[in-house]
Amino acid sequence: MIDSFIDGPLWYFSLFIFFAGVILRLGSIIFSKHKVDLSVAKGPETPGALRTLFSRFIPDKGLFKHIKFQVIAGYVFHLGLFAVIFFAAPHIKFLDKHFLGFSWPALPHWGFLVAAQLAFLGLILLWLHRIMSPVSRLLSTKGDHISSILTFVVLLTGCLALLESFSSLRLLHRFSVELFLIYFPFSSLMHAFTFVPSRIFTGAWFGRRGIKS
């Protein structure tokens, strides 16, 4: 009974909430009313937007020495998570069967384990910094901690689900993913999408004023 609910209604409900929430959140940002900029343009907006979009992946040298830990841990986590999501063999098979209709080469088992460990390491380091740094602790909300915990649970249950002989572990992983998808649009996890329009708008604003950002 519970397995059919998790694989059926709850799965489709979580997908609907995820996609609808993400589209609405992005739409509210992209199509929100902005004041008409009456200033004289001193430079083109598009190059500034593109430059800021990509240059922000590399922190300023002066700033990097103050946030070195967060930057390194952040890259370790995000790159590991990206590899786990898009290059784990079970995920590729799932996307091929249910969404895309095509596949690509998967990581070998040892590669998946390395990527998963990097994701775990980065996530734990970032969370420890969040609770131990006075500034980060002050700025963090309950939602930030819930996001970290949900991400950890999804990763953990995913690793356990590799033991495919136990269907209950697969169900547990899928259930945690569904909770993650439902929570995603209402949380800071939306930065996975909102960083793009945020950087583009900022870069365009600076570009119009002739400022290299």
C-alpha cells in the first residue's frame, strides 16, 4: 500500500509542486515590474550581464582570502552532488526511462562512491561552518538547516538504495526525494535557479553604467 502511494500519487504530486513552484518563483523575478532606467547608458548591458554570470564562479582575490573555506567546501559539495545526480547509473536509467528517452555514460561504482563522499564532506563542512561561525549562525534561518538536513538525508538514502536487494531502501530514498522536491521551491534551495537571473540583472545594471563587474 505505502509503496504504491510513494511510487504513484506522492511522486506526481511532488513533481507538480516542484515544477510549478520553480516556474512561479522564476516568473515572479523575471517578469516583475522594474522602474524604467532614465539614465544615459554608458555601456552595453548584455556583455556586462554575461560577464557577471560567469565571472562570479571565481571569487575576487581580495575577498577569497576571507571566504576560502566556504568557497572550497562549496565547490566540493556542489561538484560532488552534480556528479551523483547526473552520472550515477541508477539516476541515468531513471531519467532515460521516465523523462528523457536517452542516456549517457555513467560513473563506475568507485567513481560514484568518490563523488558521494565529496558531496557528504562538502555538505557537512558547510553546515558546521554555518553553526560555528558567529556571523553565519546569526544569518542562518531554520529553513537553511532544514535544507541541509533534507539534502543529507537524500544523499544518505541514495547510497543505501544501492543495495538494490532491499526494496524498502529504494522506497525510503524516493520518499526523501519527494519531500525534497516539495520543499525546494519554498526554500533557499531555489538559489540553484535564481542565481542566473540575479547575476544577469546585476551585470546588466553595472554594464549600463560602464562599470566592470
